[in-house]
Amino acid sequence: MRADIFANGVLNLADARAVLRPGDIVIAADGGLRHCQELGVTPAVVIGDLDSLLPDDISALQDADVEIIRYPDRKDQTDLELALRHASGLEIDEILVLGALGARWDMTIANILLLAAPELTGLTVRLIDSQQEIILLRGEGKISFHGRKGDTLSLLPLGQDARGVTVVGLEYPLENGDLRFGSTCGISNVLIEERATVYLQQGLLLCALSHQLPFTSP
């Protein structure tokens, strides 16, 4: 089971339509509701301080029996963090986050770093933006990416060195090697097959896949 979270950042609606699946649990993080409205999707839950919503929006949600989880304006978490925490308590194994990136660097960086939240351990969490996706790999573990030959995959250690990294299906080989935190060694590798796999023994590794062509439903 998968949860789809709409944040209030920039979102290509065509990309969103391509990846949404029937049966997914849709969660709007406050202003992410506008993306749902534009897509004609009714969320199961709207969560946050709701400062981006109009009274008519809230009335329409109530009429549609949408669960509304409202927090105070003065809070310690962003609306997206609250949405991710809520989703982590559901019976799901994957979370897709749309609209998490945008013009504000502080919010964009914070949203990416949310992937390292302890509550998300054991879940596959993917941030989608245009033709790019970001996933955090925790060691010890592995993850496979599906794309096309020529797609670009970058590997960025987070917080510390990533140790015991092995890649399969990529142009530049690495077997049981280390990627140093603060180094660009893992940037811009290239898929030579339609499937690439990354193995990690220890650490946190941000994996950013850039597709040459628009998304299709995963």
C-alpha cells in the first residue's frame, strides 16, 4: 500500500497524473490541497495549520467527509513533516511525495532531509519533481532504480561517509567502496541498463535519479 503526499511546492501536474495510482492513500499537507484540487483528486486527509486554505476549502472538505487534522499556527514542524509522520503510522510500505521542492532553498533542503527521519525507517520514500526523483538509502540495504539507458543517477552521502557502496548497471563502477561526505565523487553516474541497483553497507545515501523522458506510473 502506498501513500501519496502533496506538499505546497512546485508541481508539474502532468507528472503527478502519471505516477498516481488508484487505491493510493492521498494526503494533502495544508496548501498541497491546491494540487489535489487542480488534479480533481479528493484527499483522504488534510493536515497542517491550514493557513493556506480558505474557509470555503474547509467547508468543502467537511462536506466530502475528508479527515482534517489541524495544528496551531505556532508549531515546531512543517506541514510536510506532520504529513510524513501521519503517513508513517498507516499500514503502508511506500510514500510518494509530490510538490516538496520549490523556490525557497531552506524549505527544499529541509524537505529532502526529512527523508532521514527515524519514523520513516523501513519505508520507501520518494520525492518527485518534474523528471527527477530522490530516495534515501539506509545501510545496510539496497535499492533498484528503473529508467532508461542514459538516465543520470547521483549518489550523495548524508551526514557521514557512506561505506560499502556497490553499484550495478551504471557506467562508472564501484564495488564495496566508500563515498566521502562532502565529496562530489558520486555525482552524475549514468544508467547503462534499464535497471540499476545500489548497495550500501553503512550510512545514509541520497540517490537522485534524473529521467530523460517524463514519468510513467511506477
